[in-house]
Amino acid sequence: MSDKHSTLDNLSHEDRSFAPSAAFAAQAVAHEDLYRRAAEDRLGYWADRAREVLTWDTDFTQTLDWSEAPVAKWFVGGKVNAAYNALDRHVEAGNGDRVAIHFEGEPGDTRSYTYAQLTDEVKRAANAFESLGVSTGDRVAVYLPMIPEAVITMLACARIGAIHSVVFGGFSADALRSRIDDAEAKLVVTADGTWRRGKPSPLKPAVDEAVANCAGSVDNVLVVKRNGEDVAWTDGLDLWWDDVVPAASPEHTAEGHDAEHPLFVLYTSGTTGKPKGIIHTTGGYLVQNAATHRDTFDLHPETDVFWCTADIGWVTGHSYVTYGPLVNGATQVIYEGTPDTPHQGRWWEIVEKYGVSILYTAPTAIRTMMKWGREIPDGYDLSSLRVLGSVGEPINPEAWMWYRDVIGTNAGKNGERKDEPTPIVDTWWQTETGAHMIAPLPGVTATKPGSAQVPVPGITVDVVDENGASVADGEGGYLVIRDPWPAMLRGIWGDMDRYRDTYWSRFEDMYFAGDGAKKDEDGDIWLLGRVDDVMNVSGHRLSTTEIESSLVANSLVAEAAVVGAKDETTGEAVYAFVILQREPEGGEDVVELLRAHVAKEIGAIAKPRGIFVVPELPKTRSGKIMRRLLKDVAEGREVGDSTTLADATVMAQIADSVRR
Ligand code: WT7
């Protein structure tokens, strides 16, 4: 591990600032004026945006009802259909022939859907789901790879008012089972499998195991044929997508749902062992989504080709693959595979092939590409790119500058460079916020490498001290959101107390995001990472407690402590310190056994990079584990102040075991 990444801690002294070019500003869809309008009349601003970006079946009568705070109601009385807004209305407006999705499979197979074709598919899927007994308010679990059927399934649910609960395909059968049970899903949509690094990779076996062990809410499993591998089959439960969806009628009238009708539940890690089912509703979510997708990326739907590399298993894939781009009538690329299959230039090949003009990805990917070397992107024509976005974790200035200099100035495969690099937009938000909250506006904001900078128009963000008082410019503290916002979560599925507790109890009348932040001398915001027990590995959110619970559930383990240690590429990496209950029988490698155990219980993404068997854990006199000290060990640093330890010799014992 290098501590290069820790330059983040020394931020807020960034002198570089890049003003938008006159040419970019002249054609930009967003103007300074948005901030002024929002500042003068925040609710009026959102009411205007709501009517601008969506087509409502019934107009709303009240913009915000905050009388039951912290549960918001936005656009009260309004009725709207998400699928109609993402599909039919573009066809009705004469844009049915515009490509909605260019799909690129990992093996190189491709499919494109126009808006007319995608509308047709979603109508068939909506009819098919209804014929399987799914109706408004029912939950549908989605466990699919990045293929068009994932988007079709989500929109078909939205069309009929069913609530989708997408589970990332990298999660284990156990994780899928607990999410199916928590949401009591009636239907599961999955695939035989996908492709990973040139090989078929199964999905259905995990669904089989999950459904066999779940509480019994599931009536059917609908299976997309993707990699053609043999799968186990249960008659009466399993159905092939190809037998059900193409045969369904392509006629389906979308009805408006209440603005506060739940659109989806998406599980995310918190500070306890149990993932939280974050609830988003229809109207407010879509309004902020479509507005930010347009403004942050300077979207010109007639000409742009948008590509967000996130998987639909995460909120980025919900907001900026399924909803934002389609509600805005854009053309987008969806790619199934990994960036280095069959070679490390695959992404740039895709950008060149489809003429991608807006690329949205994560710092971990940018740092990986940096490591592979600039010769790779330099060998492709990336001249079509005009906006580059970043999301998921703090972007270090080195990666930001590389993104700008190497990707953002590429004007051809023979070394041609652009005079004006493309703007970079770093976007801070969360599963809970539903859409961008802090981000520069290209064409308006002078950008600084490494900072997300300013709240988007209509959003009130602040950095506060322990007591909830705003910090002065130049100071650090906790990131909070002062006023309700349209795309805010409406609660945690089945646990509204946890909702109030987690987000609204730390500071009075403010939403606590869980992130540390600093304001620089100009008042711009720099995100400094989580201040709670949540880790961020390659932009994926993991809970230290969840991994600890999984480890102690193994009979070999007596106690466990998990920390996220800084990592140059992935942002953080998971390290576990365990006290063994007993040695494994038959001389097996305990570290490998436990890593495999976590992968099985949670998913491969949660597998600790390192597991250290130690005789003791550092605890305070009251028995609290001092993870900070373990983090020092994992990061190879001198151990910090350990005077509050109950047993002062523990850290020396741990250091000794780790060395061995
Ligand atoms: C956490 C939310 C937002 C979609 C992907 C992650 C971190 C996210 C940034 C950014 C610094 C960021 C925060 C946040 N994060 N974007 N641009 N700069 N940190 O969604 O899984 O809900 O995770 O990701 O720590 O709290 P998520």
C-alpha cells in the first residue's frame, strides 16, 4: 500500500482552477441563472423543474409537504408514470427512431434498441409480469447482468407500479436471500449467467439457492438466456423470459402513479450488520434525476452519446443508466463486461466505436487505467468526448488531472490533442440522496482538481462541527444537508425508526450524510471519506460490521475486527484481524478458508484483502475496539496514540503476529 492516496488529507490548498471555455459556455444547457432562481425561491424552482423535465398525468397541487418530517412528500397530488416518461413520450414526440441503448456484450455481441423498440419491449414485459400476478405495490427482485433486459425489467416494473429491488450480481446467494425476504419479493428476474473475462459466469445457481432457503414469498423466477449454459430447472417456479415476454402483447397503457408511489428499494450497507432497504418514490426522484442528468453532464439529447459505466446493481446504475438518460431521451451505451477483456483498451474502443460524448465513471477505474499506461487510450480516437464525470469516492487530484490531460484532450489516435480539454465533473451523492447533490456545472463552474465543489441548484449542503454549527471557510467537519430535496430517500424498508436514527438524530433538523468534508478558502467543498463504519472499496459501499458479523459466524472465529485501509487503486481495501476459536481441521489454510467464507456469505467484493490472525484485539477499558490503531497497522504506519487501551502490550503483540 502506498500513501499516495492520503494526499486527500492535505487537500483544500488547491491553487489550480480551470474556467470553462467560452465555446463550451456558449452552448451549455445550464446557466448561472439556475442558482439565482433556486436561491430566490427553492420550492418554486423545483416546481418549475418538475413541470419542465417530466410529463405529468395529473399536475401536483403542493410542491413539498414536510409536515411529517423527516418523511417528505414532494409534488403532492401529482400523478406520473416513470416508464411513460422514459419511453412512450419520446416516441409520441417523433423520436421513436432515436437509439435509446447501444448494448455491447463482453464477448463482442451487440444489440441496439430505438426508443420505439424499447417501448415495445417494456410494454410486453409489463404485460408478462402482470400475467404472472405481479401488480402495483408488489416487489420484484432483479438479479441480472448488465444487459438490456435489466433496464427493460426495471422499467416494466415502474410501468405497472411494482417496486423493483435490484441486487448486484456480485452478491452471494445468502445476500440475495436476505434481500428477497426483507422485501418479500414475489417475482425474481435473473439470467442463466453472464460473461466474465471471456468465460461464462453463472447467476442462476445463486438464485436457486436463495429461493430454496427464503421464507416463501417468491411465486416465479423469470430467466433470461444470456450465456447459454445449462441450468437446473424447477417446473412451476422457473420460466424462460423467451417463453413469456415475446409472446405478450405489445399494447399496454401506462397509468399515472401517485408522485409518492414507491419506485424502488435498493439495499445498501450501513453501520450495523443488516443492509438497509433504501426507499425511493416516483415523482421527486425522477425530477431531480432528470434535471441533474441534463445539467451536470450538459446533455444535448439529440446529439450526445452518454455512457455511465456503473452496474445497475448500484444507485448510479439506477439513476444514470435506467432513469436519467431515458427520461431525458438520450442515446446511451451499456457494456456487460470488465474493462480489460479481451484487452486493456476495451473501454476506449467502445468510446471510439459509438462516438461516446459523455463518460461517467469511478476514480478507481481511472486509477487502474493510469496504472495500465496512457499509451492504451492514446491509441484510440477519443475526440467525441466532451464531458467527463466521476462518482463513488473522492477523486485524488492526480487522477483528476490524468483524466483531463490524457482522456480529456485526446483528439485522435495519432497524437492529435484538443486545444481545450473537456470539463471534468466530480459528483457527490449517495444511494440515499438518489441524485447528484454536489457537483460543478460544466460551462458555469471553474473546476478544481479533486473537489466536488458546490451544491447543485436547489440543494442546501453544509459542513458543520460537532454541535451542528457551520464551519468557517478553510475548516473541516461533517457533511449535512439542511433542507429536504426531491430525490431524498423516504425511509428504510420495514424500519422507519432506523431511518430517523441513522440520518436525523446526529444533528437537529439536518440530514447527516456520514461523510467528512472541508470547505476551502472559497467555500468550495472537498469530500474526505466516511466518518462512520462504512468502507468504500472501488466505489462500492461495504460495512465493517457486516463483514465482522460474517467472520464471527464462522465457528473458527472467536472475535473479529475489520478496517478499511487506504489503497492506491481501490480507494480502500478490506483488512480483518481475527482471534481464532480453534484451528481448522486437516491443516487447511485458515486465512483462505475465512476469505472464501466472507465471499460466500456476502459476495466476492467483500472478501478481505488480508486477514491477520492475532492473539488479542486492541480494546478500551469499556471494551470498545480501537479500529483506528488497526488501520495504522494495515496501512503500515507507526501506531498512533494507544494510551486509552486496557492492555498496553496488545499492539506490540499484534504487530508481532502481523510481521509473522
Ligand atoms: C458514499 C455513498 C453516489 C453513487 C455511488 C456511491 C462516497 C460518492 C463521491 C464523490 C467523494 C463520494 C461518499 C458517500 N462518494 N461519491 N464524488 N466524492 N465521495 O453511492 O454506495 O451510496 O455510497 O460514497 O462517502 O457517502 P453509495
